[in-house]
Amino acid sequence: SAAGFARFNYDDRKAVSASAPSSVGYAALERHFPISQSIPQYILVQSPRDLRSPQALADLEQMAYRIA
């Protein structure tokens, strides 16, 4: 099986030349900001209830504070 030779990589920049404009831009960002600020991560929240109520929005804000 060739599966043992597979190498997974979640950094798309490794597939791009270091001299490519996007790579140069990322390098500049990394010199000034932590990687977590220049490449944000997103969380999808699903609920059977409407999340636009004041209580739901407060709960979402609290959740965002806890995971930040």
C-alpha cells in the first residue's frame, strides 16, 4: 500500500515558491505578527435555535472570549 508513504501537509505555502508574491507577503506578516493573527482560524457554530437573540449573542460572545 502506498498510504504509508503519504505525507499530509496543511500549510499551503509549502507548495508555493518562496519567491512567489504571496509567500513574500506571508513572510512580511510573520516578521511583525504572530502566525495566529495573520492566518485566522474559523469555527462553525450550528444550532437548532435562532442564534440572533440577545441571550444567544451573549453566549456566542462568551464562547469566543473563552477560546480566544
